[in-house]
Amino acid sequence: MQDSEHIIICENPSINDVIAKLNEAFNERRTTIIVGSCRVDYHGRASSKLEYGERIVIIKEDGSVLVHRSKGYEPVNWQPSGCVLQALKDNDELIIKATKRNPSETVTIFFDRVYLLSIFKLIDEGKFSLYASEEDMQRAILIEPTLIEEGFKPIDYERKVEPGFIDIYGVDKNGRMVVVEIKRRTANKEAVLQLAKYVEYLRKDLSREVRGILAAPDISREANHLLLSLKLEFRRVDPKKCFKILKKNRVRKITDFFK
Amino acid sequence: MQDSEHIIICENPSINDVIAKLNEAFNERRTTIIVGSCRVDYHGRASSKLEYGERIVIIKEDGSVLVHRSKGYEPVNWQPSGCVLQALKDNDELIIKATKRNPSETVTIFFDRVYLLSIFKLIDEGKFSLYASEEDMQRAILIEPTLIEEGFKPIDYERKVEPGFIDIYGVDKNGRMVVVEIKRRTANKEAVLQLAKYVEYLRKDLSREVRGILAAPDISREANHLLLSLKLEFRRVDPKKCFKILKKNRVRKITDFFK
DNA sequence: GCCTAGGTCCCGTAC
DNA sequence: GTACGGGGCCTAGGC
């Protein structure tokens, strides 16, 4: 729980005050929220310029930086975790520099007004669990291979071959090799091409027949056309149904399967 | 600028207080920041569960919702813009529901403690511009010379001549010499004079016709006047397009490998 | 370090 | 509306 000493909330703080508190926050790896009027420069893989306006800036304890406008999911400027932070004063403005290597990038935020500065030591050990992801579908198919077809026997998953990673491969009831590409959304042309890439490679490499099956909740018309012309197959698989299968088999872990 | 009436900052507010203020904020499309201890459920394309922990929640005026942990660029849970918001009380907890159609999704946030509630009417008309660097533009033109004109063939770049470095020079489809000066922002008179300097030098040095082309996203009126009087040319080149050409080229090289 | 691939991707754009 | 591609994508995992 937050002690009062772990919380700083300042309304309309002076620039000098903000700078002092920020540098302390950076040192002690606190999470910081700044609301105020600012402009932002970015230089790195591209360059950008954002003119003055009122925004929310979040600086996290791992050094990630987010500049949020009043609309939209995405930050207008940002820096991923691991950047070096610096707060300084120039021309009566608060300047926050966030610098990163690899790729070498800099975000510089110029505040001419700060309405709110707040600094926290956030304690967050809560576990995050995601269900009905592609990984869930993969695990469900390994547990219940009839989701693909009767007689399908998986041999391995996430297998690295020359062009990339094969989601699942195995053999069908007639002993033919089967490559399965899984998508958790409506499969598009790209997904078909991905599958085709693996099938093509394995056909050449093994000099034997290889079936390619795209497993997804749906497939777009164009993707289906492409799929058929490439003599690949589609199998409708529902991510939620996969999740239900996993719930039934909760104890078994993915790695147990092949032991 | 923020009037005091446009700003609400409450430290350790009561749940009832938060609910009242939130519903008003939702109605009046304010931007809201809540810091406190919460858990989060998500149901939609997938499902997720996040256990209790201290987090930052941002609710924007367009109905987008972000739940941020103390680390990382990405929100742990979110809702893109256009969702319906609701704040209510249950079991002494503050519940915020954000519901969206197409796809049908719900994020529910349960707060058992609120440390900070702040509500703003953010005024932000600042223009955002994304640029490629001048070097990026140069590389894009070398890869795709038709950005200058049909039939242009670059010969060299960053070539040192008496007055300085020529960005790119080459020949046009008629075999005439072409000097290209690149600017990543609206070109001004200085840019025109820089180009004129190179062209002048080469005309004298080589005793042959030399075309001068200024490549930039835009040109100022005065600079254009000067350009025309000096019988130089302007070619509009979009930095974003350059950036895309570079990206595509990078991808193409990788995918070529598998063809 | 590079490369591969997924994402509740989001977002714009073309059809 | 659906489909497709791009992103400063970010992030995780393998080599």
C-alpha cells in the first residue's frame, strides 16, 4: 500500500521544483505523471515535431516514456523501456530528455507550463493472464488433434526450419506429413503465404508429399482463393473452444505432452 | 490555458466522490487520470484477467481507456476510442466499465483504493509532423531515382566540390548533368542559394549545361521566386514516402532470401 | 547482435 | 462494412 512518503502530488508546481523532484524520481526509479503544456521533438529512426499543446506525460520506473494527447489509444511520442532520463531547465522551460541506444533515439519534451506533477512508487505484483491466444489454440490442438482432423498425430511444435517457425507439424491417418499454421483471427493472404513458405520448403527438403493446413476461426475470400490455388487446406478452429479444452486439461502443461 | 474550473485534482478521494466526478467527466468528455489499486477483467476477441496491483488508468475524451503498470511501453489492458463508459459502486469498490462494439469488447476495472483522481479539459491543437532525415531522403532517392524524375540516373552522392558537398548528382534521360539538393523541411532561400552555388560552379568548371533540382517536401514563396529567376527547378519529395521506400527495401532484402 | 513472428496489436486506406 | 499493409510499431524467443 502507498505510504504518504511514497506519493507526491503537486498542483501548479514551479519549474525548479519539478526539476528537483524529477531528478530524484529518476534516481529512485519512481513512476511519474506530468500534465502540462509542452512541445516534443523526436530524432531517431525517423524524426518528428509536435507543437505546443496540453498533454499527459508518463515516465515509468523502467525508463519508458509516454506522451499522450487527449485522444486515441496510441501515444503521440514515446520511448520504450531502458532509456536514460534527464530533467533540466532552459529559457524558463522544463526540458525532459529521454535517450536510448540501439536504435539511437532521443525524445525531448519542453514544458512551458506544468499543471500537475505526481510521483509514485507503484507496487504491482498482480499476475496477468490472457486466454484464447494463438498459444492457447496451439496447446488445444496438441491435446485434441481431432480439432485439425481425425487421425492427425502431432510430432512437434514451434519447429525452426529455414524460412521460420512451424506452429505444428505431424502426420495424418495415411502417414502423410502435415504442416499446421495457426491464426487466432480471420486468416488473410499473408497467413496463406506463410503456410505456403513452410510447405514449399519441406516438400523440397524432404522430397515427399506435404499437406498444409491453415487453422483459424475464419478465412477471407481472397485468402481462400489463394489457399485453394496453392493446394493448401483450411480448417475452422474456434479460439474460445480451444480455451475450453484447455480448462478441462488444466493440469497438463504443453511440455508434458511429448514426454 | 487551463482555468482552475477545468482542473480537478483529488488526493485519496472517497469512492462516492470519485464516481460522481467520473460520471460528470464522462458526460463532459474530459480527460481523466486515476491512480490506485485495481484489478481488471477483459472479454472480447480474447479474455484476460489482471490481479490487484497499483496502476495508472487514463480515460480520454474520445472514450479510449489505458491501464498502465509501472513498467513497459504498452498498456496491460486497454480499450480503443469510441467506447461507452460507466462508473459505479459495488461492494465498496469503484467499478469502471468500458464497452465497445465491433468487435464487441468489455474492459472492467475494479478499484479498491484510489490515491489520485485528476480530471482535465486538455486543449491541444498542436500540429504533429513526422519527418524522415535528410540522409533517409538521400538514400530513398538513390534507391528510387524516379522520385526526382523519370530517367534520372544518379552517379554519386556527397561529392566534394569547391563550394561544398553535393547531395546527389547524376544525368537526366537526355544526358544532361543534374545536381540535386535535398531538404527535409520546407526549402527556403538559403537552400536555393546553396543549390545555385553548386550549379554555378559546375557550369563554369565543366563548361556544359547543368540542371539544378531542389528536392524537398515544400518550398516557400520567396524561395520559389528566387529559384525560378535562377532557372533552377523544384521537385516535391515527401519524407514519409522516402521513409516507406527505405522500409520496403529493407523488407524486400529479407524476403528475397526465401524466393 | 540479428531474425522471426504474434498482438485484444492499432490505424489508415482501398474496395 | 471487410481486407490488407504499415508502424519510430513493441515484445518475446531463438540463435
